[in-house]
Amino acid sequence: MLGNLIGGFITIIVGVNLVPTVADAVFTSTHHNATASTNVTGATSTIIGLTTLFFVLGVTAAGIAVAAQGLRSAGLIGV
């Protein structure tokens, strides 16, 4: 139980520390430098822009799932 809770928190901590790296990669993929944009436009630009959001949601969901599994195995939450 405690291992799953700690694992969930570690997952969230590592994911939060990787968010700036993902955001920088997204910015780099859509901008050649600070002033000129790349040839990524339209729907592709929108989807690439949402990559950081999906990454954060995935990390959050994984952390919550691991912590909830630990609480479930301890009998603190029901099925």
C-alpha cells in the first residue's frame, strides 16, 4: 500500500519536472526561432499545441491510478 502511494507521488513529481521539457519541444516544433514560425499550420499546429496538455493529463491519471490501487489494496476505498 505505502509503496503504491509513494510510487504515485513519484510519478507525479517526475512528470511535473518533465513538463517544461515537453513544452519546449512543442514550441521548437512550431517555431524555427522566436520570430519565425515553421510550416506547421492549421489542425496540425492545434494538435501539437495540445501535446503538453495531454502529457500533463496522462501523468496525473497515472499517478492517481497508482495511488488509488494502493488505497484499494489496503481496503480504504471500495471497488
